Amino acid sequence: MLIGLAFSLAAPAYLVFFSGLDIPLSGILAAFGALAAVFGVIWIVEPLTYFPLLGASSMYQAFMIGNISNKLLPAAMIAQSTIGVKPGTRKGELASVAAICGAAAVHLASLFIFVGLMGTWLVSVIPTGLITTVQTYILPTVMGAVVVQAIVSQKAPRAAIIALVVSLIVVFGLVPLSPQMGLFSTAIAVIGSAVIAWFLRDKRAIAAAREPDEHGNPPEGPVY
């Protein structure tokens, strides 16, 4: 990850120090501060949110590739659900790795064909209204499918209901009352859901799920 960070900063660093643009350090720090104020909370929330579903190997892939929430995470969850493995297990992590490799390969191939070779022609023949409609609804469509997939695969209705209630309160209650909290709404919803779900968990069911099976084998993966 550090090597990837160095490569990603190489071109901007060259422009700043060797191209003669004469960009003051104060301007760089001001731009960084503005971005950190908006996206800084995501630096903490995203790793904590994605790790239980992806695992260590897939986390490395995901943050090196990008488009996690709308491409890689759905691919990993669908792969895990399709072969019937739980997130947090070794099989679940292997499924995530394979799914992310497949998603990245499909993405690169589609970019090469539909953007590199046919991009200008496709934009010229597709009606403007259709492009606008796709841009408006594609993200809600993907995220809606991910939410349903997560609820079905996790089989934790209590946590799902808590997350839904907390999200509704944040979106329709907290944010309208305090619009400046909109930047932190995702963090508040995620952390609030996790804390409340922890305190309201079914302790008896968790204790029973932690019992070894009839062969004395411990349960595989996380117990919710």
C-alpha cells in the first residue's frame, strides 16, 4: 500500500518540485485540509466497515483498485452468497479475492472495448435522455441490490432492522435538523448501528452458536 501511495503521488510531486509551477506549500496544505475536512471520516469508517466482509487480502485489493462500494463489495458479497460461505472465514475471504479479480478484469476489458475503442461512437448514438437516466439511477440500483444481498446472506434480522432504523433517523431526522452533519451521516449511521446492535444482541443465541458441533469442532467464522 505504501508503494502504491508513492506511485500515486509521484506525478503530483514531480509537478510541484520539478516542473516550475511554483505552487506554494501553504496552498497544498490548504487543499489537503479542505479535502480532509470532507473525506477524513471516510478514511476511518471505510476500513472498519469493509474489513468484516472482505478480509485482509481483499482489503488490499479493494483499496488498490478503487470503486469499492459500487463494484468490488457487491461482487464479493454475491460470490460469497452464491457458494454459501460466510464473511470472515477463510473460504469467504478466498471468494472475495476471486470475485474482486473477476470484477477488475471485467472492468478493464469493458473500459478497453466500450471506452477506448467505441467510446466516442457510443456517446454519439445513445440518446442524451437515456444517459441522464442511467447516471441518475445506476448507483441506487447497485446499492439497493447490495443491501438486499447483505440482509439475505448475513441472516441477522435484528442487526438489519437496527441499521435500517438508525439510518432512517440519521437521514430524515439528524441531517435535516443539522445540515452540517451531512458529511458525517455515514459514519454516524455505521457507528450507531454497530453500537446499538452490540448492546441489543441476542446473547443466548450467540452462546449457543459458539458451542462445538457433535464432532467437537468449533464454529467456523464470526458469530453474530
